[in-house]
Amino acid sequence: MRFEAARFAVRFALASSTLVVALAGCNAATGATAPASASSASPVAVVPASPAPSSAPSASPGPSRPTVPIDPTLLAILPSTVAGQAITEIPEIEANLKTDPDLVANAAALAVGLGVNSGTGDFAYVAVVELKPMVFTNAWFVSWRQSYDESACSQSNGLAGTTNTTIGGMSVFVGTCNGGARTYHVHLTGPDRLVSITSVGSADYGEMVVAGLKP
């Protein structure tokens, strides 16, 4: 199970790393961060198919690929806002994740949200994953966190360290990147759900999101 946890943790972390890059560019004139919009953080290229020659027979469609259901109601456990900024679903990233084979094998549903301050560049990228029964183990969760943190921090000068703390009465695992970004991981039960967050900016939106969870 370690491999599966590692692989799709990295997929989520790489998606958050895309946001780190997209949102962390500095405005040289003002020194302020100039973030991209959430919809541009994970662009999906659409390439039109070349028309088939008229003499060629029509190809029958292949079997559809299995996908993880996208369930926006999973985001209901999050606060609706963070520091006054709405937390909104990111369908573009969800679409890129839902066909991952290991997510298909292990996740019953997923949803991804983003709270961002367009003026300061502070943001929290939040993935909520409902796991299938019997998937979660402590070793699996360790593998998930390690892979997520290392990948997310690859865009913030590497992982400096991790710690376990309590926020809002919940056990929370926190990763700190050398560049200042942080990750947060919470395991919720009934059913098993993971909340993994990448937080960038001095306001620490990630901690605010965790403190406002409604499990």
C-alpha cells in the first residue's frame, strides 16, 4: 500500500506545486506578489483532433477509463472563507487527478479547493480525499505525508522538517519548506478522509483552514 499512497500524494502535491509557481511571482515595481487566477493554475490543453480522411472507416470509441468521483460536498468540511477570501473548487485540477490509477484504486471520492488573496499572494490549496474502506493504515498515512511534503516543498527550496501538533482538538501533521511554504495533513474518520493543504504566505492560510474544519 505504500506505493499507492506515495504516488497519488505526489499527484496532489505536484498540483499544489503548480500553484506555488503560478502564484509566487513577484512584482518588481511594488514588491507585491502577482498571483495567477485559480483557473490558470493548472491549465488543461485541448488539442482538436485532425479530421479523418473521408475514405477511412469511423473508429469505434474505446472503453471509457475508470475515474474517481468528484464530490464537491467533501469541501463542506472546510470553512467557507479564509481570512475573508472564499475557498472555491478547482475543477481543472480535479479533472487532471480523477483518472490517476492509484486514486481510482484507493479513493472513493475527491475534491480540491483554493483560497487565495489576489493582493498579497497568500493562499491555501486544499485536497480532500475520501478513502475506500480498509485503505487507511498508519504506515500508509506516513508514506502519503512524506511524498506530499517532499514534492510540495520541491518548489520551495526543499523540506526543512516536520512536526505533529494539535489544532482545534485535532492531531495535525505540519511540514515546513525551506522557502517558507507549509503543508498540513489531517486524518478524519467516519468515513476515512484526508485533508492535505499547501499553504504559502506569511498569513498562514493553511493553519486557518485547519482551525476552521467542520469534520
